Amino acid sequence: GSFPWGMDQIMAGRAVCIPSVAGLPPEAAAERAFLDKYGVLSILLVPVATAGEILGVMGFDTRIQERAWSGDDVTLLTVVGNQLASLLVRTRTYRRFRESEERFRTLVERAHDCYIRRDAASSVIEYISPSWGRLTGYTVEECLDDPGLIERSIHPDDREVFLAMTQEPNSDRLYAFRMLRKDQRYVWVEVCTIPVYGDDGDLAAVEYTMHDIDAWKQTEAALIEANRKLSLMNSVIRHDILNQVTVVLGHIALVRDRPLDPIVAAALDKQQAAAGIIRSQIEFTRDYQDLGARAPKWFPVEPLVISAAQTLRPAGIRIVTDLNGVSIYADPLLSSAFYNLLENAMRHGKTVNEIRVTAVPAEGGGARIVWEDNGVGVPHEHKDRIFKRGFGSHTGFGLFLVREILSITGIAIRETGTPGEGARFEILAPENGSRFT
């Protein structure tokens, strides 16, 4: 600003070597006036810089007599300037590190989640955040003084999960298990592992983030119990209704054994058809009530396709699989989905004599499982409707149930076949819900 000529030299990384202020060029008039004011006769300035960043300037001046600055003078001052720049950078970096560390420590120590750091080589716990006391009832000191406390507090049924957590520092999965508090009450926690590597690339420590999920687990248990009671009630009611439907159908059969007026016979036909539909719908509720009642799991697809074929025994239909060991994360009713796809092909495919089931990685991640046959296919006008409840020439529940089962874990299904050439169902599993082995 005030000394443009001098600052241009410094910002360009050049030393300003002035043996005589009187000899400054005309463009350095501002600098000459300033130096004359303070009686400076000669001056030497070098930039204090590191990695291309100018941090400041340092130098020498004379006020008794002029001095011709030597190359050694410039070199010495430049070396000192570089050392000073390095010191300033280290000081600034350390200050920023300390500020960052303080912010992180404040965040960790005030967080509800508990943070634990364990040395990878010795397995010694190096740090536990204060929230440990709120979570377990033990003080941090009690845990640090008793290395076996955490392992002893794990519920016997969950020790396999805990062992897997300690042996898989690089895993991105979450580990849920129960821990015994100091008041002898078990609490559910969910833990994620964070590996910490040293400068040599080796594992130096493992950090654990422990989240209290006890309230969530209690709610889950209450919902499971409520669902169990509802399922029991539904089973009883369904059984009683089916018994009454059987009675109605039995009486209709008895009446049919007698000579009937055509109008009465037609009315009986309608009643029998209606009773049959009621029976089908009641039986459908048996499958649908179990949907989502149990936690999803990983299922290899090929055994489910084979099981559906063994159960239905499709005469004259060859089933070919090329699934590349794909597994998907789905509701335990996934087997019913493949059963219904096979039954749908047998019932509506008409000319089907081959079904191919293949799997490949999907674009953008995940898996694409294709179920296709060589039957009559699905008309264009029906493609958007076949997954709707009640659509179709039979019960109208099969493909609807397939879509509902898959959608629980975010799996999509669509029909992309060509009418007249066969039906083609694409099952699209997300990246976090599919894997190939």
C-alpha cells in the first residue's frame, strides 16, 4: 500500500538490497522519503516465506554510514528468514491443532454417545469419554483400572457379536449387544468401529463410538409382542371364518345333489364362487400378516429358486439359473416371492417351457436379478397393473405380495418383457442390500 515498489520486490520473493538510499529509483520515492525521515542510509530486506507463502519481511539497516551488502549478507539473512518462517508455520499449525483438539474434546466430552480408544498393539484402553458413567453406571477410572470389565459385562448371548467387533476393526457394520450396568441391569448399545493408522500405514488404534439404543430396543420388543398378540388373534379369527366358509360350501354341495330350479342353481353358483373368493382372501391374509413381522436377513437367491421349483414341481418347464452367488437382504418371506413368481408363470404363461433366472451387478451399484420365461408374456396395457392388489384372472394377490415382500428392504420389481415372447421381471436390489460371492 504505502510502499508499492518495495512490496512488489518482497511479494515476488526477491531480496531488497539498497547500499545507498540516495540511489533508490524514482518509483521508490515513497520508500526513500520514509527511510530519510528515520535517518536510514543503507537497508537490506528479505521475505520471510515458506512454500510460496509470504509471511513477513526482515532485514538490516545502517544509520551511521552506508554499507555495500555482500552476497554472504543476503544469504545469511535469507537462511534466518526461512528458519523464522518455518517456526512461524509450526507455531500457527500447533495453535490451530490445539484449537481443533479442544473443540473435538469438548464435543466428545459433552456428547451423549460414549467414545473409547484402544491401542491396537497392546489392546489397552487409552481413553473413555465421560458419558461412559451415564451409560454403564461405572466411573471412567473404574473401567481403566479393570481391563476386563467391559468384556465381563457383555451379555452371554451377545459375546459372539462383541468378539466379532474386536476382530473386525475395518468393518463398516454396526454391532448391537447388551451390557450389564453397575446396577445389574442390561442395556442395549450399538457400536461402530473407526480404525486409526500410524504414519507407517499400520493400524495404531481402534476407536469405538457407543450409542445407547436401549429405549429403541424396548419399543421394538413391545411392538414385537403386540404384533404377536395380533397375529394370534388373526389366526383364531381366520380359522373360525374358514370353518364357517367350509360349512357354507358343504351345505351348497348338499343342496346341489337335489333337483333344482335353474334360477336357484344359478344363485348357488354365485354363492359358491363368492365363498371361494372369501376363502382365497382369508388364506392370503395368513401370508400377508407375517410380512415385516421378523427382521430382514441375508438370503442367497439360488436355494430359494430351487426350493420353489421343488415345491411346485412345474411339469414340462425347465428352470435355468446363473445367479453368480448373489445374496440379497430381504424379509424372511422372500421365499414366497420366488414361489409366487414361479406359480404366476405356470398359471398365466400358457406356453412356458423354460424359465431363466440370472443376476448381474446393476449400473450404479446393487444387483439386478432377472426372472424371465418364454411364455405368452404380459400385454402392454397390463404392465403397470399386474402388481396391484386384486388385478388378474386368479386371486390377484400373487404379484402384489411379491412387490410388498421386496419393498420392505427397498428392493424394486418391474416387468420389462415383450408381449408374445415371454414375461421378464427385473428385481433391483440396492447396493447396501446385495452382494456377490
